[in-house]
Amino acid sequence: MHIRTRPATGPWLANPISYFGTTRGARVCLAIPLFVISLALATHKAAAQGCVAIRNNPNPSSVLIESDLQGVSLGANEWIGSLGFRWFQSNRVFSGDVEQPQLYGQMANQVYTFDVSATYGITARWSVSLDVPYSYGTRSTFYEHDRVTQHTMTARGIGDVRFTTDVWLLDPHEHMDGNISLGVGFTAPTGDANATDTAYRATGPVTRPVDVSIQPGTGGWGIILEMQAYQKIYGNLFAYLNGSYIMTPQEQNDTEYTLADIPGVAAFLTPSQTHNSIPDQYLGRGGFSYIVWLEQGLTVSLGARIDGIPAYDAIGGSNGFRRSGYVVSIEPGLSWTYKQNSLSITAPVAVYRNRTQSAPEAELDRAPGFAAFADYSIQATFTHRF
């Protein structure tokens, strides 16, 4: 969500020279830290974080108060478009939070994700957003093939489209130093959840569904809940907090687990694990942003984030094959804005990874399976106001 407001007026701006230094600086001081929050969020969408398929987890879409460096702002009935990009490569394997160095490089994902989104401001407090993701992913393993030679499977395509609507709780015209936004929405199963490629068995090549971690879609609908908040701390320093959760009422899709055709593996699986789960997903972020160069619209940010898939869904069943788990990251960011254009780059660096025990694993009293996690990801978003 991109929230738009007109330039603020009121007693607190009666003397902007003493309050921020310059009138132009006042606009930048209000706009840029919120831009950092929004763009840092927008880049995470529609991408897994390794074998734990944290794809399609919507941001609390964006916190963006529209006052550019020239003092021209967007109001109601206007548009913002953005293009997001994300890349990561995962090859460090964990079971629980214990790294498995003997499996280093034996399962690895590489994913490129693009997001095209449009946001429409109904009013200064209320907006709607539509996001269309596209992903290209590769997965290289030996255990998903003949367990002798490493092979790579590939999937690409449009992901699950997201629609959200968000509302500021306070009037942005009167509360420029801090505000809270709440949003709801849904994801639609427009992405392919049954993408296939060649797998190699002891008896020869076969066509099988690719691993769930690189499937473009989930195969089910999702209910989006999101929030975002910011608060000025002192001078050019702002704090931000945001989070989102997708609830998935459907338990499983019709895609068979990649290894379910191997007799030895199939014998090990319960009936509830032969097809892929449609799991819930969550995101939490918090940190600080600081304006380092007002005239050039340059801001840096530093925060922490957690991305994850729970073992148990909030509504609906939790069976099906899933790799539940989460990753905690430190997230530095840099943003720049000029006139109608904005650019943000962030690089979350993982500091803790945990492949947790899924619901079927807990039912059978089995230890958590294996999952590869990325050390870091590169994320960028370009935004233009029309």
C-alpha cells in the first residue's frame, strides 16, 4: 500500500526553519524515512528464503507519505507504480538450528523474483494495491535424483497475485511524526503450483513436480493481515515497525511431493505428506532510519526482520509436505529519492536460521528435516509517481 498525503499544514509547521532547518528540508525529513520503510518492505515479496518456501508473503505494503523534494505531492485519485527485484542463493543446510556442514552445497536454491505493483489512493488515508510477482528459480540437489549425481530443476512463471487495502488510523495531515496503518487483503492462486521438470531416478529420467520451494504459486487462496507504524525519535531519526501474516484455509494442493514416486521414500511418508501443504506465512520488521543528506534525499536504515512458515496454520489443517522454519536477519538499507522517482536497496543478512519440526513430523515424533538457507539476499525497488 502506498499512502498519499498532501503537504502538511498546522501549528507544528508554523516555523519550519527552526524545526527542521529549511522548509524543503521539512518535506524531505517527513518523506524520506517513511520511504525507506516502504521500499525496504516492498522488495521481499514473492520469494522463498531457501528451502523454506517463504514466497508470496506480502509486505505491509508500503508506508509512503508523498512529499517530494520539489514540494509537489500526490493526493487522492492518483497512482504509484513500482518494480521490485530480489535475488538470493541458499546452500547452508540446517536441521532445527543446527547446521549440517556435511551437506554443504548438496541442496541449493537460486531465485530471481520481480514484482510489478500499482497503488491507487482513494483518499489521503485509504489506498488499494495490486501486486503481480514473477519468479525464476533453480534447485540443485543429489538426493532428489539418483543420490549419486547433482542435478538441477528449474521453474518460472507468474506467482500468486495479491490485492490489499490499507488505512491510516490517524489523519496523516495532522500526525506526520508518527502513525499506524492497518490493512487486509487476499492472495489468489494465479501462480503455477505444479510446475514440473526432469528428475533423474535410478531407472532413468522422469517428469516430476519441482520442489515446493521454487514453485511459482501455492495452489490456494490466502487471507492477508498487515500493519505498519512509524515514529519520529529525534531530529532526523525515525523508528519503524511492521508485520504481516497470510492465513491459508486450504490444507493441501494437488501437487505431489517431488520424491513421493520413489518407493523407499513413499514408504517413509504418511498419507498426509504425499502432497504439498499450503502453509501460512509471516513477516516482522523493526528498526531505525536516519536522513544523512536532506538535499539529495539520501537515507540509511538498519533493522531486524524475521521471515517464516509456522508448523501449524492459524485456520485450516496443517498436513501436507512442508518445511516449516524461520530466519532472523539484520537488514541494512539505503534509499534515494528525486522528484517522482525513488530507489531503495536493502541486503538482509541472516544471523539465525531454524528448520522447525512440521506438524506431520511432530505427530510421528521425528526430528526436523533438512532445509538450506541463504546467507543474505539482495533486494531493490524502483518507484514512480504518475
